[in-house]
Amino acid sequence: MERLEPQPPKSDPVWKGHKGEGAIYTKVCLGQQAGMAMGAGALGAIPMTFWAAEAPAVDVDPEQLAREAVDKMLLTGPKIASPRAAGKYTVGVPMWMWVEPSPTTFGPNTASATLAGVTVSATAKVSSIRWSMGDGKSVTCRGAGTKYKASYGMAKSPDCGHQYRTASKDRADGRFKGTATATWAVDWQVTGGGGEQGAFTEIRESDFEVSVGEMRVLD
């Protein structure tokens, strides 16, 4: 929030109803609705201009600062390692799903924001990933998943897997088109006194495609 310099001319509508006393100030309000056009999880900025008889006291919303901190993290959807776009999968054979963790794709990620002497620190980490598999089924995994090794054979993944029951040959481009939706859990707290804290979630998505064929039986 700051006093406009130079001040708008007296003909400006913002002066309407005032006789020259006071001054014109501007502030930027942050909000989820303002950021809808920017995509899921975006935080929009709305500039507001107003008249005040005296310089307004700065009203700091710590959660708003926490969301500013999250914006600095540049969080994205999961970095999908499996299923691989170039992979060939088979009906009825267990598929192992996992992602490659990093600060921006899985966390943890930490950042802070400061306004009027108030600093808020926020930490974000993916709490779950919901895999929409493209065949009408979905799987929710609580972690990054386990990387498959050849020694596991036909075993099912211990924490994040799926089995397709139909082939993808009749789908567009012969593939199932799915989405991995990560829920980021954000914890924040005011540092340097006050002790105020809170939490909220952010959503980020990544798309994937998978080719699934029928098992061939040799005579």
C-alpha cells in the first residue's frame, strides 16, 4: 500500500465526494478468484485505488503472504517416470507408477514473503497424487511410488499401481489419456513473533498417455 505520486488531478473520479483533504492511495489485493484465468493454483493481483483522509495502517494477511511465498516456489505437476509415453503395456499385467521427486514437482519446497515487517515462511510438499488412468478408473497414491526393477517380475507395486482390463486400440491415437493430479500440502507460520500459523492446499496436474495391448499367446 502506498501514496500515489504524483497525485491524480482533482478531475479524476477517485476524488469524487472529497474536497481536497486527504490523499489517494493504491494497494494490490491478492486472491484466488483473480487468478482463475491464470490457471489452477494461480494467485491473481487486483490493483485498487482509493481516497483516505490519513495514511492507512497496513493490514497484513499472513495467509496472503504465504500464498505469495508459494508463488515463488514455481510448483508444477508431477514429473512422471512411469507410465512412459514410449512404453508398451499389456492388459492384465501390473503397471508400476512412480514420479521423480524434486523441489518443484514433489517437494519439500520452502520460501518466505515479507510485508510491513511481517515475514511468513511456507513449506509445501505433495501429500497425494490422484492418477486418472483414462479407462474410467483412478488410483490415489500417498507417495512418489516405487521404481520397478526387473527382479520384481509380475508382482504388483506395493504402493502405486494399476492393471488395465482393456486394450487402448480403440481409443484416440490408440492410447489411454490420463492425468496425474498432485495435492500440495502447504504449512505456513509467521516468523519473528506472533506465532500465527495455518495450512492450505494447492493443486497441480500433469498429463500422460499410455499404450496398452492384448497379451499374445504363441501356438
